[in-house]
Amino acid sequence: KKQQEEEEKRRFIALSDREKRALAAERRLAEHMATTGVTLTTIRRCFQCGESLLGKIPFEYLDYSFCSPRCVQSHRKANAAARP
């Protein structure tokens, strides 16, 4: 058991700071879900309006997914207005 603990310690030390933060966030999320009994769904949603993309072929722009061309346009207009 002690040898297993040492191996786990070595693997943790070898992780980057980003990986350590991600691991901590995953543990916090798991604890929160266990205490509240809430489960999260992994449904993809439109970046602009939040509508579910299940059963739809999403419109993609950069790294974003949208439910309609109208959402793509409004996102592009909002970002164009924010740029100098």
C-alpha cells in the first residue's frame, strides 16, 4: 500500500500546474455532485442562445457551435462591435 502511495505521489508531482488545477477542479465537481445529487448533462448547446444541438447539424464558426445562421450572425455582429 505504501509503494502504491509513493507511485501516486510521483505521478502527481510529474503533472504540470495546469493538469493539477484540472484534477482539483474535477474532484471538487465530483464532490459537489455527490453531495447535491445533481448530475450534469453533456448536451452540446448553441453558444449564442443556449438551445440544445441534439439531433441537429450545428453551424460552426471558429471554435463555437450554433443552432442557426441567425445565431452565428448575431454572435459575429456582437464580437465585431466589441473590437476596436
